[in-house]
Amino acid sequence: MKSQRLPDTEFEIMTYIWDREPPVTTTMVMEALGRERGWKIQTVVTLFGRLTERGFLRVERGSGRERAFYPIITREEYLRMETESFVEHYHRNSFKSLLTALESERLTESDLDELSRWLERQKGGGHS
């Protein structure tokens, strides 16, 4: 699935959804996020509509006016797509360029060990 990048607010809603057992409702998001951010319920309904139109959520009718929303794309799928897009756009598909940029972040010994183990798995054909 080739989806568009999520704006920050929509990503925040998707993160909330990914962290829950589906389904999720607009009321749940309004209570968890909307009130503290000063959103009106119509704002939440609009954001859910956008996420549904763009293929991130599917909707089922619930009781009354409430709708039940289910994620179509997993967090891992979205992050993979975003990362691939980032590497393509900013690093011209160069893994070396990406790692060079991260080098300035002073990777810890633990980070380097984890990266070494990952590289060894990649060489051996394991993709976990």
C-alpha cells in the first residue's frame, strides 16, 4: 500500500489507534486527545474522515451515530513506508548517507552492537 505521509495530527490519532485494541471511536479519541488539545468533535470527525478516505482506516456503522474504526495499515507498515520515502528523498537511496548522518548523533556502544547484530543477520539471509 503506497499511502501519503500523515500530517502530525493524523499521525497522533493513528498512534492512539495503533496502541489500542480495535475498534476505536471518535468519542474515544475526543476523550483521550481532543479535550486536552481543545479540538471540537467535528474536528475529530473530519480527521477520521480524512484517514478513512486516504486508506488508513476502515469504518463500520455502530449503534446510533457512532462509527467503529479499524486500522488498515499497521504502524510497522507506515513507518517502513515513511523511512523508505525519507531515505529516497533526502539520502538518494543511500544507506551509507543515512548512517553517516546518524553518526553525528553519537551512537552509543549499545546502538553500535545492535546495528552490528542486525548487519550480521542481513548477511546471513535472516530478515528479523
